[in-house]
Amino acid sequence: MSSGECPFISWSYLEEAERIGLVIKWSKEPSYIAIHDPTTGDWHEVLAPECPPWVIEDARAHKRHGRGR
């Protein structure tokens, strides 16, 4: 097992994370962007001012296209 692997994560969980893929959207918390990591299935929330412009634009596009918040 490599140092980056977690023995407690099931294969089905990782397969679902990969199926969902990279998702960038506005968080429920104001001024934050939620980013789904398709390699681990984790969601990360980052302050929008700390994000590169392309991440903010992707979050705006996600909202514009009605894919939720």
C-alpha cells in the first residue's frame, strides 16, 4: 500500500467519486467554493478570493447552468 492510500476507503466509494468527477460549485457558506476531488471523494471548501480565476468562473458556470449550488 502506498503512503497516499487509506485502508478504510472502499472501492465502491472511490468508483463513485471517480464517476462524479471534478465538480466546482459555490458552497453553502458565503464566499466559499466547494471542490469535489475525484481521486478521494472528498469535498474541499476554499475561500473564493484564494482561488484562481478559472475556478471562480467554473463555479459561476455551474450555477448558471442550473446544476445547483
